[in-house]
Amino acid sequence: MPTYQYRCTSCGEELEAVQKFTDPALTTCPTCAGDLRKVFSAVGVVFKGSGFYATDSRKAASSSKAASERKSASTAASSSASESSSSSGSSSSSESSKPSSTPSTAA
């Protein structure tokens, strides 16, 4: 059950009450019989990091999908580049599949 804080508008007395959500709010001060108001304060729990919000999983899914699309596009580009180099007169098929760090010279 939640704990609610109240403050009297007449005498300034503060009190806490443990109540159910369905219980009515307290309205009279037990000290001076004045009006009570609920006091709202910051929440004591802070969630840091990723994975706590519904949007975290959506961003991760869309970014991983975009990353896989970029990876497949770069793979397709490199395979088409190797095909064009193999059709230009390379002597060995094993040399065309391996990227060379130095340009090959025709003998």
C-alpha cells in the first residue's frame, strides 16, 4: 500500500498515512481540525540505462535491421567488385576471391 503525505493548510502540521488506492483522501487535520492537502514530491525510484522503456526495444530492432541491411549491401557491393575483377583477365580464381593489398602486375 502506498504512503501519502499530507500538510494542514491552517497549522502547517505534516503527517503520513498508509492508505489503499481505493481509500478516500484525508480531509481534516487531527491536531487543529483544519483542512489537509496532499503533498506531492519526486519519485524515489530512478531507472537508468536501457531496457526499461517500450521504445528501447523498438529502437534496437530498427537499428539492428538497418545495420543488417547495410551489411548485406556492402557484401553485395564487394561481391560485384570481385566479379568484375575476375572477368578482366585474372589468371587464378583463388587470387580474385582474396582481396590483394598490392596491385597485381601482368607478366
